[in-house]
Amino acid sequence: MQITTAERTKQIPEILSQRLPLRAKIATAESNLRSLAHSLENLAANRDRLIIQQRSGTWSGFPTVSSAQVSEPEAQNLQQLNFHRLQTQIQSQLTGLNLLKSRFNRDTINYWGYWSCGTGKKPFITEFDRTI
């Protein structure tokens, strides 16, 4: 079944309108990932502070919970938490989302035509431009 150029021209606004909700979802996902990355940074900083305080024996910053010290095995467990791997994964996802966002923010689509051998692109593109 061949699709005429006029039918293809009608499909372009439909495709562009389908992108609108995806733009909003991408923005929400990006915001959530940035928030998660920030929370992981805070968690890693607090973990590092606890480990340093456990090793030095000082527990400043915990005036109301002065008896709640971290034992050596707990400090070792805290040190084994790999926040860097999670932050790397989040950055990778953010990179992919940025690519999608830039693609979906355009009001154009990549359109590749199919034509028979020997007919050439120029007549096809000329006809396509005339119908737009």
C-alpha cells in the first residue's frame, strides 16, 4: 500500500502533537532524576561525615543523639555503599533524556522517503514541498 504525499503531509502534525505529552514527561523525569542525584550527594556527604566522626571518636553535630554512635562494623557497611555507581547511572539517564528532549522540542521530524531505483529524490522532494 502506497501512501500519497498528501496523506504523509497530514501525518506530520499528528506526529508532532503526539510529542507534546512526551515533552512534559521528559521534563518531569529530568527533574526527578536531578532531585535524586542531589539527595544521593547529600547522603554520601552524611555517610562520609559519620565515618570520619566514628574514626576520630568525635560526635559533634549530634547533640540530641549523643549516645547513638556508629560501631566499626556499621561504619564498614556504610563505607561499602556505592553511591558513585548510582550517580553515574543517573547522569547516563540524564544524558539520554537530554537527547530526547532536544529531539522532541523541535517542531520538525526526520522524514525519509522511499522511492524506486532510478526515479531520483528531486521529483519526490519537489512534490513533497509543493504539498506542504
